[in-house]
Amino acid sequence: MQIAPRIAVDGAVRFGKPVIEGTRVPVDLVLAQLAGGMTIEAVMEEYELAREDVLATLAYAAEHLAGEEVRATG
């Protein structure tokens, strides 16, 4: 089931974690590789993804963070 452009979930794939649609590449893996310093091009090559797939991963993460509410305590 598509949950965002180019992002899908399927209980039979990666335990239902969000993946790049049509692959078994988890969204969190792509984000972790980018955060770890890999370039978009290196991620594309390593996981056989299109640039649009990587950008969709970033857009999905940004959308989820935008809705997150953090409250300071102390």
C-alpha cells in the first residue's frame, strides 16, 4: 500500500516498515546512509534507486517531522 509518493508498506516486506516502492530498501536505511555522509549519488548506486526515490525518502521524513510536537520540560 502506498503511504506517500514512492513510499509503500507491506506486512510481508521488511516487517511492514516503509520502503521505497517496488524495492525492499527501507526508508530509514536511506536516511541513515545520507546522515552518515553518503551522497545521494552513492545511495542511488548502492541500492539501485532513482534520484526521485531518494528525494521521496527525504520528503517523507520531512513531512513526518513537521507534524511532530516536542515539549520542553524542566
